[in-house]
Amino acid sequence: MVVDQFSRTLVLVSFNATLRFNLRKFYKELPSGLVLITFGRFVSNIAYRLVFPFLPTVSRGLGVTTGTMGTALAMRDLVEVSSPLLGKVTDRRGTSQAMVAGICGLGMAAALQGASSGLILFVFALVLASISKNSFDIGSSAWTGASVPFEKRSRAIGLIETTWALSFIIGMPIAAVLIRAGTWRTPFLVTAVLCTVTGAVFQIFIAGSQEPYAVRSRTRLSSTARFALLAMVALGAGHMMMLVTFATFLEDEHGLSTSGLGLIALIIGVAELVGSGGVTVFGDRFGKVKVVKFALILSLPLSFCLPLGESSIWTALLLISFWFVCTESVIVSMLSTCTELDRNARGAMMGYVYAGWALGRFFGAIIGARVYESSGMRPVSIIMAVTLSFAFLIVLKAFGLSGELEDGDVLI
């Protein structure tokens, strides 16, 4: 009895020691500034995503339909097509300035959203949030691409992208509590303060640091890069169709309240964390492009089966959660790959990547919201599956059936 207890204790101590060693090794191989940048992305993601889980609540507060709000969100994504310009500015002015400007702009946008009494000011705030978020994301992606070797890039990008999930897991349930305690405006105002504080911290600790890379002459994109951008358009469209419909779908079919939608946001956040966390740990080992292909294949039947969620809330949650696991894995792996497609001007390259993503989201928001409003989830799921199938074919064209990124695909 004593021997068994001693053996279990020894195993537990050994496991804890191994875990601590692996965590120290994990972070030791990454640049020190990555932790602060990851926190900044977490805050920026809360500010950017706050409207999605509570789309019906915000729409009622502004006195508009969810279809109209979906169109407003599409306008936000259309503005993000200007990302290549932000990327070029980032290359000239520096990644740290892009990040500080981005997080402060998001704070201003959140304050305007919370103060909106009608759709016009809210749309203006959405546009400002879009420009600011892209500035921060391009700056942080370019900084990471230049600071972390490609063989460890999935680890770094995956760590940053886990903040999308954490913004749902931590931020949205708190936002639901704030809405219940106040109004739908309350979480926007609280987020504005959080962004302002984060901007001040970045100004002190990041803005004065040395830039990790210097920009050289701009060259043409490789064919692989062009196909990757086209794939990002398709992925953005498919992803946005889900984002603008899942909350309304669950509310219509299963009568979820605002608090219930906050819980759903938590569940989806966990699913995204599984996807991005999996890429963080295994993406570099398995191959970034292989992860993209495998996860896309899995997402196709999940998209087709989404209408089955009408029968049960648990079926709906299971399908939506697995869908987010797959698509998050795809997105993180694609971003990790794209940071290496143009070493001469990473900011401009990532600007094109986010522009492609935004263009897809623009069409996805309009199509998803309008089709759902007129015909329900069944046609949306079909369109979503076809769009993701198109993305899969483009990835095959860019990298081949079993290929990975090669030096010939990269502008050096």
C-alpha cells in the first residue's frame, strides 16, 4: 500500500518536472517580446469580435435586423481590402508603431460603438475597428515572421492565434455578464478602456525596441503566393458565413437568451483553442500545409451536416464546435506559411493576406446573413461547403498533393 502510494507520488512528481521542463524549453526558443504581443492580440480580438456572439442583442439595441447588421459587418470587411497599404506603411514606419496605433484605434472604435444611438455611427466605428485591427495584426505578424525561424513559426503564430479562442472563452462570458448588469453598450465601453491601457503599455515597452528586420526592394509575388491569397479569400468567405449565422441559428432554433449565447461563445472559444493549440504544439512537426489540407477535408462534411443541429442543441453545438476546431487549424497554419512567402517585405505580404481574408469575409457576411434570413441554415451550409471545397482545390494547386513550402515558393 505504502509502496503503491510512493510510486504514484513519484510518477506525479516526474510528470510535473517534465511538464515544467517542456514549458521552459517551449518559451525559451521564442523571443521575449512575443508574450506582450500575444496579450495585445488577445485584447484586440475581444474588441474586434465583441459584436458576433451578441449580434441579435446589438441589432435589437440599434433597432435593425440581423440581416442589416450582417451587411454592416460586410462593410467593415470591405475596408480591410486596403490592408496592402497598411502593410507597406508598416514596412516603412516599423512594426511597433503599427501595433501601438492599431490597439489605440481599437479603443476609440469600441468607445464609439458603445456610444452609438443609430446604425450610421456604429458602422463608422466598425470601419475604424477594421483599419485599426489590421494595423495591429499586420504589425504583429510581420514582427513574428522576422523574429522567429520558419521551423518554429507554427509554434509562435499558433500561440498568438490562441488569443482568438481566448477572446471567446474569457472575454465573451464576461461581456454577457456586463450586458446583464448594464446594457449592450457596457462591454464596448469597458473594452475601450482596456485597449487604451494596453496601448500605453505597448508605447512604453515595445515602441522603443529595435525593429527585427529591415525592408529591402519590393519584388513580384510568386505564383504560390498568389494562389495562397486566393485561398485566403475562399477561407474568409466560408468562415464569415458561420460567424454571422451561428448565433441567430441557435437563438431561432433553440431559443437561447443573451446569457446562453455567452455560454455558446465560451464553448466555441474552447473549440478554437483546441485548433490553434494543436497547431502550436504539432504544426511544425507534421507540416504546416499538411495540416491545412487535412483540416479542410474534415470541415467539408461538418459544413454539410450543420442543418442537423435543428433537431438538438447538443447536436448543433457538437457540429459547430468541431467545425471551428478544423477551420482554426487551417487559418493558423495558413498564416504561419504566409509569413514566409515574401522575406523582402513581410508587412506588405501580410497586408495582401489580410486583404484576401477580408474580401472573402465581405462576401461571406452578405451571403451568409441574407441567405439565412430568407431560407435558413440549409442553403447556407451548402454554400459554405462549396466555398471551402474551392479553398481546398486552390491549396492543392499551390503546394501539390503532398507538398510543403519550398525555397522556390519564397521571395528572398
